[in-house]
Amino acid sequence: MKTSIPASPSRTNITVAASRGTGGGALTGSHYRRLPSAPMVTTEATKTAPPGPPTSVAPIPARAAWRARIMPRSILGMSALILSAAVGAAFSGTVLYAYYEYRLNLVDHRVAAFEARFKQNFDNAIGTIHSERDSAKADIQKELVPLQRLQAGGDILQTLIKQTEPSVWFVHTVDEAGQPSVGSAFVVASDNNQSLLLTSYTTVRAATHKPGPDVFVRKGDQDTSATLYTWDEQKDLALLLLTRPNLPKLSFAPTSPPLKVGDRIFAMSGLGGSGGAVSQGFVADISGAGIQHDVPIGSSFQGGPLLNSKGEVLAAASRSYAPLNFATDAVFFAAPIRDACNKVLRCPSGTISGAGERR
């Protein structure tokens, strides 16, 4: 016969009466409570149960165990943790700020160096651009010179008048019939005593006779008597002596580069509202006979200088020079200026040193 015994006195169902009840000794309601009960253990269970200590309590979860190890359990520990975190944050902030300052200074230095190099490179580039611009403008102006000579406008004409006006004088006298004879003359040499003026023989032809009429030159509204010193009737050239020292003179054009057909030339007169007048035309031909051109030559222009665009003398303008022995109308001839050195001027080595032989 198998008998069941309790596993332990503490696990037996015990009913404790809070107070004795009435009516047959039964316990009811809130006068008692039921304690938890454990299953009864049989003798077979006891026999078959393996020996050993009683079953242990279930283990604490891992997360709760780590929290218990890390998190402090008191206010002092919590304060120490917060203080440590604050010190660590401050140290980290200091390190990060120092690194930031270092990087900022490094960037500033790089920016400053870049700005310095950029400014230098910019200035160099601007200088190069200006240099190239000036060089290009000079090249363009050089290439435009022939065109400007070909298409002389008001500015060039005004410049020529201003440049040559002090050296060009108006000439007036009378011819063999007592009629007015006019022209122009220009200064070719001047010293401290007197000046030499070249003009047209046709204008002063009557003064070549003895006795002859007086010859006057005019600048502005002032007349000055001039002396006919010598002449070359074949070239239509005459030389006047003026007792006015240190007058500005005109230079002869160089022989190189030579004058070419199609070059623009200018005739100057000593009579004009601005102190002179100018007309222009082209070279039609160049030969041993002289320079053939279509510059209009009025009465007041004969004897005046024929100029290039630089204001250099090419010849003396003439209305009557006819090397081919026939008269011309719209196209005139002029003797090259260096032909004046044959009789009316002395020009050793190409430089005027004085007047030719007096006649």
C-alpha cells in the first residue's frame, strides 16, 4: 500500500482561522486565507528524484546585471559620474576648439598667400594687357599712317598750318606792267643777323631788273621790305634776304624713302585768316623734269612750299615752271627742293650753309 506524505511541513495546505465562527464550526469569508500549496510528492517520486540540493532561484537578466554594475546606486556616485562626464566634455571641447583654431589659422594663411599671389598675378596680367594694348595701338597707328596721308582730314590740315605758319610769308610786289604780283615765300635758313626765304622767280621777276620795284613780305598785317638776292629762272626759284634774325625754318624732306606716285602732298600759302592756307593733291609723276602733281596752286600759293604730311619741304610751288616747254593747266610741275642748291643756295653735304652767288 503506497502512502502519500507531504514534501515539507511548510508546503501543507493550512487553513488558519482568524476567529472561530459560529454554526457547526465552519470558517467562511474574510475570516481566513488560503496559503499557496505545493503538489504532493509521492514515495515513487521521492525514490526516483535525483539526489542533490534543492532547485535554485531563476538567474537575473543580463541587461539588469550590467546596469547594476555600471550605474551608481547612490547620489554621491551619480554626482561623480556627472562630474566625470562634464570634465570629459570640457576636455573634448578644448581639444576640438584648439584643432578648430589650428585649422582656421591654416586656412587664413592659405587664403592670405593665395590673395598675395592672385594680386601679383593680376597686376602682372594687367601690365601685360596694357603693354600689348599699347603695342597694338602703335602698330595700328603705324599701319594707318599711309591711309591718313591719303585721306588727310581737317585735323591734319590744321596741324600743318599750325606747324608751318611761322615759317611761311606772303610776298607782294608789282610786275613789269605795274600790276600786283603776289605769292609766298618760306624760311630755309636763319641766324642771329638775317633770314633766307625761298620764293618763286615769277612773283619777283620785275625786281630782277635795275631799277626794279620793291619786294615786301607780310606776316599778319605787318609788311617788311625784303632784298632780292639771287634767282634761278629755269627752275622758277628766287632767294630773298630778310633782316629778321632767328626765324623758324622748314626742313627739307629726306631722300629716303623716296617720294612715290600717289603720295598725298600739300601746298602752303602765307596768306590766310589763321596765318596761312593749305591745299592738297596727289603726286602724278616723278621724273628728271621734276614732280608732277595736281595740287591746286593759286596766285598766293606760288613760291610757297610743297610739303609731305610731316611738314617737310618737297619742292617750291610754281605756276609757270614748264620743263617740257609747254604750259600746263590743272597739273603742275615743281622743281625738287634740292635743285635750289644748284644756284640760289649753298648746300655742302646736303646742309644749307648760306646763299648762293649774288646776282
